[in-house]
Amino acid sequence: MIKILDKRTADKIAAGEVIDRPVSIIKELVENSIDAGATSITVEISNGGKSYIRVTDNGCGIPADEVELAFKRHATSKISDVSDLDSIYTLGFRGEALASICAVARVEVMTKTEDAKAGRRVIVEGSNILENAGFGCPVGTTITVRDLFYNIPARLKFLASDAAEARRIIDMISKIALSYPDIRFKMINGNKHVFTTTGKGIILNNIVNIYGADLSKDLIAVDKKTDRFSIKGFVSNPAYSLTSRIRQIFCVNGRVISSSIIERGLEKAYKERLFQGRFPVAFLFISLPPEEVDVNVHPTKKEIRFDDNAEVEDFVESAVREALARTEAIPSAKIREENIPVSKKQEPQVAKPIEKTRVSEPKFEYKPERKSIPQGEQVDIKKLLSYIRKEEEKKVEPVKPEAEIKQEIKIARPFEPASLNIIGSVFNTYILAYDENCFYMVDQHAAHERVFYEKFKAQYEAIDKVAQQLLIPLNFNVPSDVVTMEDSWLPKVIQMGYSIEYFGNNTYMVREVPSFMTPYEAESFLRTLFTEFKGGKLPDNQKLLDRIIMNSCKAAIKGGDNISLDEMNALMMQLSACENPFSCPHGRPVFVKMTQYEIEKMFKRVQ
């Protein structure tokens, strides 16, 4: 028998689509605060958000006569009709957040608009309004959520531990804070202050405050703009990578999202720069016309759909590739720190990295030497505090404003190996070179391997393949299903550079093989193909590239080979013509650099 569900049951079911755990509530409330024009947002939680959540903002507030309406399902100020869905400029728009939260928790709202004489306090429990009265409060909105899922115990028991839920919330607020550097975010977990951002619009400062100064040292700025798209942010130097995508944060039109499209673009940009199973760090903020994005494809708006996936993917790839083509992408030699006195002429001391396990502002301790305060002499507290403050400022390496970072991006030129001054080699393995800024060591085997790899790969990808003729043709006796499915695999094999024809009686004859393979590799490839043949599928592209890499490695000069200065310069010229001169096809670095300052630091001339 079909029947209409009562409102209470329907509200709980609908709430389940939007609110599945505490982090869902906070995401909806914080997005509403951003849409309200807030410049300061504070998030407080207890017990992982299960028992207590409070989000406070200084936004425009809710007019007194509209507060109750805000709790109605599908009541929203963000859109008016269906045409607005084609170009959404706000984070929230469906009018489901407050109604869904109230259906599964006890909610208190305090809000005030700028022109109102007093604010309003509304208490809602299980979608029922218990109180709506005048209340004294500042401009903005504070929403407190208590006892999540108090009326749905089955949902409550499926939540993770308090610590796990808190981690989800902190991670989500961290990502939103990075996406909105002009807003000051404060995160409090229990009685502990987790982090506070400055709200001054500097993304790099927020990265330092949230993830620590250690990470920021390995970041390269990304900045690219076209007539429709723009992207800015930071990616990690290829020398720094992680075993997961945990530090890949993507934001599109101010919305933090998960996107396989952006992931693929990023992965392509780092292709052959990282070992397999390693992932770069990325903080990427993308803007494009709202009408080219569909944000209404997921109940919690975690995913979006682009009108043209390939265009977005290519744009991300090209922007990151340009960033990785600069000298900053070359890994620096790490210098071992030792407590050895240095001369009095020193550059400012670099701040110690902020611990990753605890995200907080750096703390400094100053212990004045006893001899600096003579006995019996009155201490000038103001002078002492001023001196302490100056000493602390010396210890901190200032984070460059975003304006300076952008200027560096415009000034920086692509790295040109051919412009390096070669001075020789050591151990018959590492070429020594320098330019006006840095000293370089170049792995001659990795460099030559890269040159051969790109040459062989170009032959593999060329429309007209270069083939090598065999003195003795190869014969392959194959299963009957391979012959039956010939149309599905034979054109692909011929396109690779094989000259192959059917000889009768389930036998194929090969007279020519691709030039990027040795005859043995070419024969082995076909035997593998015929053995593993299923439904006309060739071995995947990676297997072919692996063979090209092996061939490149065998053809390249080795470590220990003595090469002349002219050959070194010729190798640098060939590297300059490569698409990626920075790493060998295995992902190992070709170059390692040291700045003049790093060399002087190693010799303890500076600190």
C-alpha cells in the first residue's frame, strides 16, 4: 500500500542525504557564513562535533522576520528560479542545510543585521521551533548545534571516534581556509586552539599556519590565466612527494571539491618526474565561468561536473608544467646542520620548522644572559621587551607576500641546460656546472637516458614509424582465436612499426620491427601479446613505455664513462631540446643545485 510519509519521518530521511556526520554540518554552516559576506569565522567543537558545534561569523546576519523561514526546507536567498542553476555564484543554494540540521539535532541561532536595534534568538529541536525572541548580540550569526542524532540513535553509533571525527572537521576547515585567504578562520577543538589564519589574503601564510613552515619550503608557485580560466596556488618540488593524495587540495570558484579531472591534469604534469606510487603536494585554486560548471550533482556538493573535462585537464597540466619548468623545480642539496660558531657577519637566522603534528603559531623563548642586566640596576621593561621582539623577528624568515610571489613568477624564466657553464666532472659520473645564481651537479647517465628516452618515445608516437628490417623473419604460430580477432589487433601492431602478415595455418611472419625496440624486445612483445591475448586487447601503454625506458637505459652513457668537455656541452644542448630535462624516465633527478648562500652556509660563513 502506497502512503505519504509524515513530515517528521520525511525530514529525517531528507536530512540523511545532506547530514551524514558532524563535518557535514560544519561545512554547510561555514559555507553559509561565507555567502553572508563574513570576514571572520570561528568554528568550535567538542567530542568530534557529536555533542557540540558552534560556528560564529560577522556576516550580514538574518533579518528578524526571516529567521524562522530560514529553517523551512528549500527556503533560500541564493536563487529564485531554475535558470539560476545554470550560473551559481554562491556555495549554498538549495535551502536544505538548516532544515536538515534541525531535523537531527538541537539548534540555537543568534543573529543580527547591521540596521537592527537588537538581534534574534531562535531555538529549534527536531524541526520544531521552541523559542523565537529578541536577544542582544553583535552583527552576524552564531549557530550552535548540540546532541547530533539524539533522535536517531542508529545513525549515532555508526560515527567514528571523537578524534577521527575531529580530524575530518579540521581537515575540511583547513581546506576552506586556504580557499578564502581574505577571511580570518579560527579553529578550536575542545579547549585547544588548533589554528588561526590571518585573513590578509596571502595563501602561503595560510599554508604555513595550517600545515607548517617545513612544507612551504618545498612549494613552487603556480599562476596562469586565459580569457576564461585562471589558476593559482602552489605545487611541490618533484624532490618532495607523498605516498597518497592527502595534500592535494582543489578549489573551483571558491568551492573545495574532489575532482579526478584535476587529479589527472596534475598527474600528467608530473609524469616521469616522480617514482610510481608517489604523489605531489598541490594547493590549486581555479576560476572559470559559473555557467561552465554544474555544482548540483552531489548531495553535499563534494563533486562538480565540467562542461569540457579535457579543456580543464589540459589547462591544469599546462599551468603546472610551466611552474615545474623553472629553476625552482630543481632539487637543492640538503645541508647538514651542525652547531658550529659562525662569524659575526650573518644573514638573518631562518625560523625552525613548525611541527606538523601540532598546527599552531611558532613560539619563541628568550632567555637573557645574566651579564646583560647588571646587579642593582633598574630594568627598563619597555626597552627589554622591544629588544626581545627584535630578536624574535630576526629568527623568523618572513613569508613573502603574494604580490611578491606573483612578481617572481613573471620574472622567472624557464630553465635552459644549454646556458650552463660546464667546468668538468667528478668521478666520471657527475658533470659540474654553474650559472649566475647556482652551482649544479648533473648525473650524466640520467641526462643521456632522458635524451634517448624522448627520442625513442617520439618515434613510438610518430604517425610514420621508423622500422628496422630483420635479416631472418620471425614466425609466430598463434591460437585460432587470435586469427579470428585479427581486425582488432593487427592494425595497432602495424601502426607501432611492425611489418607483419598472415602466412597461413595460424602463422604470422614478421619482417620489420619498430626501431625503438631491439629485435629481441620486439619478438618478446609479440609473444606476450599472443599469449595474453583476450578480446583483441594489446598490453597497456605502460608496458610499451617500460620497454622504451629499458632501451634508453642501455643506450645511454654510464656512470664512470669518461666524456670530454665538448661531449658534456653537447649533452646539455640535447637536454635543452627535451620536454622534461629535469628527471630520467625512472623519476630520478638529472640536476641537483646549490645556491651561493647554501654553499656559504655549508662553509659556516653565514648562518
